[in-house]
Amino acid sequence: MDQTESPGQAEKILEREGKHIDAFVAERRGRPASPAEAIAAVEDVFNLRRRYFGATGEHFGLLELEGIRLIDALDERLLRGIRELLKAFVEAHPRRIPDLKLLGMLADKMAAGSRPMPQYPIAFMVLFTIRSHFERFQEIVTAKPDEVPELEHALVHHLLGVADRYVQTRERPVMRHFSDVAREYSVVSRLKCPCGEEKYEVKTQSLCQRSDGSPYDRLDLQCRACGARRSIAFDLPHFKDMYQV
Ligand SMILES: [Zn+2]
């Protein structure tokens, strides 16, 4: 089972980079005084991605299991940080509700420019969406220069909605379990065989139990090109949700 190729190193990077994200967010949280400043703060947090991609790439292949797991974990941390920043801003300005017509228009225009999100998205998909929304937003404000402050206000609420939907899939009972399962397939679909083949085939998936009773999924994979086999374990910490509904 090649679940932990270099556990010590991966954990060190996760801890260090995770702390960096959290500290960065904590320092900026509550500071933005306007929607424009809140958007700028989100972009600053977003740019931390470069740093942990660099740190991860020094030790792990970005298409190898440890690299994928590490980036996914840090992407989730980043996305939660973005949500926290936006939430703090919106809660500090409770009387400022955005114009709903404008918010609807913005959501429609944003959706037109991006792919629909799967039911249980992985954090990087949501981050791509946020990135593409920033780009779309630039086009929209260029066409409507008089409405920039109102549009920025609507964007903050729109982005908070995007981040909130993701966090719900990771925290709500049952949803969080299905989200864990969706992520297994996402990890496998990005995994590359050392022979150069882009994709593994999932031969079997089995629900297993460790000696302490904790459940995990075991995926047995085979490379279509060279025939190499490998097995990956995915923890299912929320499996018990399935029996509590
Ligand atoms: Zn291969």
C-alpha cells in the first residue's frame, strides 16, 4: 500500500504552509474597509498558492500521490481562508445588502464563463472558478464603469456564496462522506504512472477496516500501458454519517 511515501516530509510541508495561510488570513481578517479592499485581500490570499506549489514541488511530483494529496489539503485550507475573510467582511457590514438584481446579473455572467461545478467539487476546482470569476469581473466592470462600487459589493457576496457551498460539502453530515468518495476518484484521475501513462484504471474498490475499526476505501489500480499495479487507501472518517440519518 503506497499511501505514505514520505510521510514526515509531507506532514512538515502541510503544517508549515498551512500555518502560513492561517496566519496570513488572521492578519488580514477584519481589516478591509470596502468591498474593493476585501477583493484585493482575497487576491493576496489566492497568490499564496504559488508558494506552496513551490514548496511541494521541491519534494514531490505534482502528479504523484503525495504531491496531489498535499496540494489538495492546502487548496482546501486556502479556500477556507478566503471564505473566512469574505465572511468577516460581510458580517462587519450587515446593513449593506447588495442589490439583488445586480447580484443575479453578476452570477449569470459568471456562470456563462465557467464550467458547471460537480456536486462534490474538489477545492482546486472552486479556486479555478474564483480565478475565472475575477477575470470575468474585470470585463464586466470595464463595460460598466459607473457601477463599479455596487458591482464590487455584489462580487464579495457572490464569492462568499461560492466558497460557502464548497465548505458545506465538506462539513455537512452525509455530504462530507460523499465528498470524500468523490475526491478518491479525483485523486486517481490526476495520478500518473511512472512509465509516463496519464491514467490508471480502477480495477477494484473495496471498503476495508483497520484494526482500530476505522473504515477506509482501498482502490486497486492498474496502468493501462505498462500493467503496473498499485493500491491506494483513502480514509473515510465520515462513513458513520451513513448510519445516523
Ligand atoms: Zn505504467
